[in-house]
Amino acid sequence: MRPRLAHPRLLGTHLALVATLGATLFSAAGCDIGRITVGTTAQVLKRGQPALQQESDYEMARMAIPGALKTVETFWVVKPDDENLIGILTEGYCQYGTAFVEDDWEVAQFAKKIDDIEYHDARATKIFTRCLNYALLSLGDRWKKDIFGTPEVTNKLVADTGADDRTPLMWAALALGSLVNHNLRRPDALGEVPLVHQMIDRVIALDAANPPSDPQLAALPHIALGMLYSAASAQFGGDDKKAQAEFETALKLTGDKMLLARTLMGYRVGKMRNDEKFFHAQLVKVLETPPSVWPEQRLANEVAHRRARRYLTHEKEMFQ
């Protein structure tokens, strides 16, 4: 059996704490009334998700999201089988980790603050574990049981996953890939990279037969593959051409409106090739494109601008 990357515990400490809070809040109302109320609330929350995705103020979103996620978790404790709540929590934790926790981690990396890097690595591990936990709830008991099994077991697990589970499979892959990235000093972590790749490849294969109506959901697995192909030099299995192709596919799927794809392409592919001209041109193009070019994903584009500015600030030290 392949060594394990800390198996997520679905009833771990953070969920136990939420359970206590949820029980306190809803015991007076009674279980049935609570479930009915939460079911209605979950539908409203699902319909209201665009309000956050359209947010233009990065700091407001940073402050608002943690409290919102904890509130949704409280509702989930009352109705743990509600797929709307599970979906919101899965996406919410993965996107909070990517947009905010990893932003702090990256700032620490550029500042070469070792203690801060380790702190944010640990925090990112907790956040992406939550995302993975909720994705596994949607994927079902077999995934919860076998995700860290032998390659033969996981190969079949991925191959058997159908279109109905496409989106939780995508979030599970993104979460697991992020967990690997924040635990690179652990030998068992790197052993999960092939599984991450298989999961993303499966999502893309499912999309070929049934393309998602949401362009962001269609683009994310290609960004993830671009990240995988650009995670190492060619000597260690990286491929700058494949990475660029995946980022460009994400841009094509979103009508060139997902600025984070171009930001990551310029930064990661430019560094791989030691190509300052490519690096600079791509990031400048991002900053020349207003975040409002895609109102439905305004917050993601604000994140892209924030990172593009950071990378350009450090351009000279990266290409000395």
C-alpha cells in the first residue's frame, strides 16, 4: 500500500466543535423544525452565492468569508445530508484557501520569513483538508474509504466516477493537490501527485462528453493541470509547453476573462523558461484588463490583479 498523506477525518476536531455549537443553537427548536428551516435556508444560500463571487473589495471578502463558512457549517450540522450546504462548504473552503490563505503564504515566501511560511503551510493544510472532507461527503463512502488505497484501488475508484460526481471530484483533486503543495517536505505527500493527475484527467474527460454550463467550472481543471505541469523543471517532469496549453485552454473557455489563468501562466511558465519577456508581457496584460471584465467572477479577477502586481514587483530579483 502507498504511504498515506494524513487521512482526512470527517468527524475531526473542527467538525466536533461545530456540532456542539449547532446542537446548542437548534436544540430548542427541535430537530424536525430545524431541518426544515435549514433546508429552506440552504436553497437561499445557494442562490445567493454570486453575491460573494461578484465582490470587488478584496479585504471585505477576506473578512467576511470565514464567518460565512462557519455559519453555513452550523446549518450543515443540523442537516448533514443537504447537498446544497455540502457544495457551498466544499467550494467555499477551497476558494478561501486559494484566494486568501495561500496569498498570505506567498507573501511570506517572497519575504523569506521561514516561520511565517511554516505557519501558513499548516493553516493551508487545515483549510484544504476541510475542502477535501466535504468533497468526499458528496463522492460517497467508497471514496472516503479508498482514496488513500493502493494504486490499483484508486485507479478503479477514479475510473468509476461518473458525470454526476464531476464537480466534487474536481474540488477533491484541487484540495488534494494543494495539500501536497503545502507538505512537500513529507515524502508521502509527493506520492499522491499521480492520483491528483488522474482525478483531474477524469474531470476533463467527463467534461468532453458533458461540458459544464459554468465557464469557471470548465476552466478550473485546466488551470489545475497547468499548475501540475509547471510545478517542477523539465528535469523533474515539468513541461512548460503543456502548462501553457492548459492555461490557454482555461482562457479560451472563459472568453479570456479568467485573469487568474493568465497571471499563473505568466508567472509559472515565465519562470520555468527563464523568459522575462513572456513573464512581463502576460502580467502587464492582466493589469491592463479591468477585473470587471467578468462581473460574475469579479473577486477572482481581483485576486489575479493582486498577484500580478506582486510578481511584477519582484520581477528583477527573479530574473537576475
